[in-house]
Amino acid sequence: MTDYALAVDLGGTKVEAALVDAAGSVLTGSRHRRPTGSSATSEQLAAAVTDAVRDALAALPAGATLRGAGIGSAGPIAGTTGDVSPLNLPAWRSYPLGGLVAETLTSAGLGGLPVTLRMDGICIALAEVWLGAAQGETNVMGMIVSTGVGGGLILGGRVVAGPTGNAGHIGHVAVAGHDDRCACGARGCLEAIASGPRTVAWAREHGFGGTTGEELAAAAAAGDDVARRAVQRSAAAVGRAIASASALVDLDVVAIGGGFSHVSDDYIALVGAAVAEHSDFSFVTKTRVVASGLSGEGPLIGAAALVHRTDLIG
Amino acid sequence: MTDYALAVDLGGTKVEAALVDAAGSVLTGSRHRRPTGSSATSEQLAAAVTDAVRDALAALPAGATLRGAGIGSAGPIAGTTGDVSPLNLPAWRSYPLGGLVAETLTSAGLGGLPVTLRMDGICIALAEVWLGAAQGETNVMGMIVSTGVGGGLILGGRVVAGPTGNAGHIGHVAVAGHDDRCACGARGCLEAIASGPRTVAWAREHGFGGTTGEELAAAAAAGDDVARRAVQRSAAAVGRAIASASALVDLDVVAIGGGFSHVSDDYIALVGAAVAEHSDFSFVTKTRVVASGLSGEGPLIGAAALVHRTDLIG
């Protein structure tokens, strides 16, 4: 019989749940989502998670085995015991999301299964190593460039979660030459410079008339100078943050996904060029920057890896 | 009988060797040094290492056991097999320092013992966890602020060396708001802003008349405004780089040593304040910044840890 993991991905705009088998395939019909959002109350968020999980569990085939639940959560999280404090979901601070999922499993007659929660960036890194662009690699950063900039680290073949579960916050590594205020309270963070919204905002300050990443992408493709420079500025900042990260932890591969990483066909190449230009150290410039090998199912596959690929988890 | 490690520390101005017992004590009379320097030839560097090692080995008491050799080297290094390419020793590029020490052991009738080489910053981190300011901690960065700025990481209780052996290069993590050119080819690296020589150079550009770190320390202590601002500038940059590092790897403790960390009585406190001020994330601000608990023997004790504390080495 097939073994499944319940995979849950909690983000700032939605929560998704699905059943994922040991080969990393999402069971058809098991993937369900509910909206979240920064204005949602704690009760609304809990209902969204519970509903998505129940719908996913209802798809468990007769006779199949559920091995456990893996949860990827937007950060910060509060340790690796299942509590979360997502920056963009202010109603939840040190909220026991792992406990909520465990209760939902119990209500569905599946109590007592292991429930493992990690930051969503860690799940992305796991998915890249398991089935994505970093298969077979042991020193990897998975990265998302989207509304925010997030990531996760696998070093020496094992996830680095950190004592609070928050290792991998590449979006809050500083970039030289910048001093923009970040939502985290710091200045010059990568996320405050290179995210989709911040890149569009920079372009608008320089005369771009659009308001979305899609409009920016279209303008850059059409040869608009400001739009093109905005794309280059974002990619250069990502590359410089990767150079800092590789100086610190000696990365072999960085796999980049997320909506804004598709803003231009050469975005990944621009990032890689920025890493190579930024240092004479071969241990920095050897870092390969590649596009994510994951589909939109990546976050769920990564959450499922918390169940199916415990060999990668520290 | 007592077990000893041969400890070797290769730096830009000198190489030291000594015998260190399993409790981390340097055997009296076994510590020897020779000059190195950026103008030394490869042959001169090899003779310096060989002579220091032979002198140290000559102190091995009758009946005592040598368990192996641990070598800390200035970076970059070329993997963990014993080859080194120290930035400030240009005569050595991919030079087999581990092999040289192994040959010297053989010549002394001690062939076949294990020889382990890691970057000097990693040895400092090991020494801090073994016998210094980070005893009992499992998520640690050891740091040196001196002519350069270096470091090493212990995460989850194990050394992170990286695939090329160069993890821990905190001196080449960028600092927001700066764009100074670094010797590594990048811009805005911590080392290019906060090292002793760079801090003195900044002070001189702002009217300070001295030329050494000692003079800067004296002037700052005497209330000279430019000297004081130079010290604050260095500490703030170190703190911001630590905040980036902790965002990426979630550190509990950073132990800072090196000559320039003594430039002011409150230097460590200023660094700690900069970390706390730089972020609203509790997983960043929880990082404790402490003064090194090591004496001038720290680098040798850390090299000896490569032999005596293999439980900490990944």
C-alpha cells in the first residue's frame, strides 16, 4: 500500500494542505487551500488550517497509510516544536500550529502520528534537494524571491534549522551599498531591496508607471530602461547577499524560485553573474545559482519531505 | 601517561607550534614560533613551519603519547585535506601544509599519525566552545577582529567547515550602508570597514593623527571625538554583520577576540548593542555577544581541539 504524508504550507495569503506519497507526488484531488491574510483573526486562521487539512485528509484512499504530518510555515517560527509567529500574520504570535494540526488529525481518527514543523524556506530547500534543482547536493540554499525573500539551508547534507528554527532568513542578510529600512526593523536587508514590491516601488520612484511585478516584467521585456534597471538592481542585490551567505557557510548551489524570479528570462543568470563579479574568492564564486526545479507544488513537497526524508533533517 | 596533540597555527605574520594535552593545557617549553609574512618565499614558509614543529616535538616528554596533529590556517584553505591558500601569504596557493606537517612528523619518528587541518577561525570557535566563553553552547560563532576579521561556526554542536573548508568567513559578509572596496574583490565587506587598519585609516581621513590601533585606543580613551567615533563605527559594523549572520544561521553566542577587540573597554558592549538595535526579530536579537574567553594560546588550543575534540568536528 502507498504511504502518504499530510503536507501543510502556511503563508501570508493562503494555507494549503495535500497528501504526498513517498515519491513526492501530490495525490490528485487531495490539494486544498483556504485564504489567510494579515487582517485575519486567530480564529479565522485556525479555521482555515483546519478546513484545508480536513479536506486533504478526506482524500486518503481506503487502505493507505498516513505516516505523519509535515508543516512548512512562514517565518519567524518559535523553535521546532510547532509554534509560529509569522511576520505577515499578526494574529498569530507563538501560536501552536503543530498542535492544531495534531488535534485535527485526532479528530479525523488519525491521532498519535508525528507532526513536524519547520520554516517554509527550509521546506523549499528540502524539496530542491529531494526532487528539484539541487538533487544530490549537500551544501544548498533554497530561495524564494516573491512578495518577500526567504530561504533555507542544507549544509553537510542536513537541514540547518537553528535553535529557534529560524536559520535560513536570507531576506534579512544585509546588502552593501543599500540602507533601505526593512519591515524587520533593520536597514539594508535583501528583502527591503530586491523583493517584487520593493523592486516595483524603486522603478516607480524612477518614473515607471506600472504597479505590479507582471507590468514590470512586461515593460522590461519591451525594452523599458527603468524597468530593466529595476530588474538588474534586484538580481544584483540577490547575488551580493548570496556572496555573503557563501562566505559564511560555503554553499555549492543556490536554487531560486518564487514569482518574482520569473520577472525576466535572464534573472537567474543576472544573479549568478553578480555572485561571480562580487568576489575573487573561488570558494564564493564556485557557488552555482540555478532556477528552482520545482513546480507550484514545491512548498507542499518540501513539507512532505519532513515526513518522507527524515534522513535530511538535523 | 599524558596524551598530547601537536598544535600548529599558521598566520600572516607568524607560525606557532606547541604540544597541548587533553585538558587543553599548553606544555611548558613546547611553544615555538617563526616569522612568516607576505614577502616570504614558499621555501621560507616551509622552513618556518618545519622548524617550529620540530622544536615543539622535541619537548614531547619521554613516555608520553602524541595522538596527532591539528593545524589552524589563515584562509582561504582548499578543502579539508590539508591544502592552503592564505590571502596574506601569496607564495602559498593550494600548498600542501598538512602534508608538510605529516612529513615533519615522519622525520621525527612519529609517522602515520592523523593530521587534521581547518581554517583558523574554525579553531577559534572550537577553542571557545571547549575552554573559552562559549562552553556548553551549540550554536556559536568565534570571531577575531584584528588586522583582518575572521571567524568560524559551530552549529547544532558540530563544526561547519563547508565543502571547501572556508565556512566562517564573517569578514567577507557585507554590511549595509557601506561600499568600501575589500581585498577580496568585493565591496562593503566587514573586514574592509571594521578591521584595525581600516578603522585607523577611517580615523585618519577624519583628522586623527596616529597610525596604530594602540594610538587609536589611547586617543579614544582620552576622549578624542574622531577616535571614539571610529571605534563606534567598527563595533556597529561588526554588530550588523553578526545580525546578518544570525538571520542566516540563528546563532546563540558570538565570542569575539583579537587585538582590535580590546581597542576600547566597551567595544564588545557596543557590538552587542548594534545587534540588538539592528533588528526586531527576537531570533536575531537573542544572539549574545561576549568577549573571548581565551588567552593568547587560543589559536593553539583550537588547533589541538582538532585532535582532542573530534566529537565537535563534522
